[in-house]
Amino acid sequence: MADEITDDTMINLSPREAEILALIRAGKRSKEIAAELGIALNTVHAHRRNMIEKASARSMLQVIAAIDSAATLDGQTVPAK
């Protein structure tokens, strides 16, 4: 299916996107991430949308699944949890 993310998907995230992704994976909510990083909630939402778009995904869950299987952050493999 064209909407699925394949195992060989490469997702190049910005350093801020990678930071936000790590906080999402740690179970933080967008509001908590915004407070922790000192940025607006809308900025967190924009970064989440960007990650979803880069991964051609429909949700952050799909983004995380793609990264856990084979994606990269700034050229380095991200280890699965």
C-alpha cells in the first residue's frame, strides 16, 4: 500500500525534531515538551507535523515505528527501545 512506511525509509530529522521525538518516546505530552524546551505549544505541533510529513506517515506512532525499524537521525542509526 502506498501509505505504508517501508523498513528502508530514511527520515532525516533536524536536531530540534530529534529532541522532540526523544521526548515523545519518553512519554511526554506536547504541552510538557513545550514547557521543558521553552517553546510555544504550536511550535511543538509544527515539529510533529513536519516529522509526520517527512516520514510520509499518518501519525507519530507510524513515525516512531519507522525510526525503530530503520530510520536515521542526522545520519546515525537510531536504536530501537
